[in-house]
Amino acid sequence: MGTYEDLPAELTTERLRLRRWLPSDAEEYRGLWLERDPRALRRIDAEGRPTVEDIRGWLVGNPLAADRGLGLLPIERRDTGEFIGYCGLTVGQGSFDEPEIAYHLARRARGHGFATEAARAVVEAAARTGRRRLWATVREWNAASFRVLEKLDFHRSDRVTEDAERGDSIWMTRILDQT
């Protein structure tokens, strides 16, 4: 495992602020789970879990930033302070040296370029950590995610994780510019 700078705990773009998680984000974060496509892996289960309190506990313990120097950051609009999703780096299906970018936006925030803007800030920050490559895994049916990644110069790799139930995951990759 290489030595890298930590991903910053806050990133700012023209319209967005990516910041640390707050316990008050729990309800909005759970709302993202409620909106997920039925084919998505992590959804609210039949018993209603995770609950807002479950998620608040996660946020206090901060497992969303559990990997040293990585993590998912909530996205809020700078003009209103509204929570609209998250974006960041995680080991996911990648590795600490070559992490995976992950993002999810509330339905109300889609179609305005926010995912691309937040992900671009994370890609630029990842390059400043000293990493050389990022990964993203996208279900074959998620056309919107493919559009975001293509705008950020991610390209399809030869890797596919087959999943007949939820749809295959296509591995996208991006070599980072070292500045």
C-alpha cells in the first residue's frame, strides 16, 4: 500500500460544497436509500432498516470515511445549503491505492450537472493525493452514471462483474494527471 495525502474533508466548487457528515444528515441520507432503483444492492429492507437512527449512529462513528484518507462526503448546494447527495472515494471494489469513486444524488437534484461537478472536484482532489488511477463500477443499466463518468474522461476497462439479478457491473477507469 502506497503513501498518499488524505482526501480533503471539504471541497468547494462553483455551486457545491462537499463537507464532513453531520448527525443531522441522517434523514436525508436515508432518503437516498428510499429512492434507489430496485436493482441496487443497498436498499431499505422489509423491516425498514436502516432506520434514521441506524444511519445517525453510522454518521457519528463515521464509517463512511472508514478507509484512512478516503471517504464519502455529503454534497450541499452553496446557494441554499440543501443536502443533495454524496460523492467521494472508497475502496469499494477497487483498492486503497486505486480507489473507486462513488456518488449518488437525490432525484430532485438530477439533471443539473451536480454529479459531474462534485465528481470532478473529487477526481481533482484524488490526483492531488498522489494516486495514479481511479475506478468506478456502474451497473449496465445506469446510463446517467455512464454519462457523468464519460464527461470526466473515465473509460471502459476489460473488467465486468457479472450479476444476472441486478445487472452486470462495468468497470470504468481513469488515469490521473500528476500535477
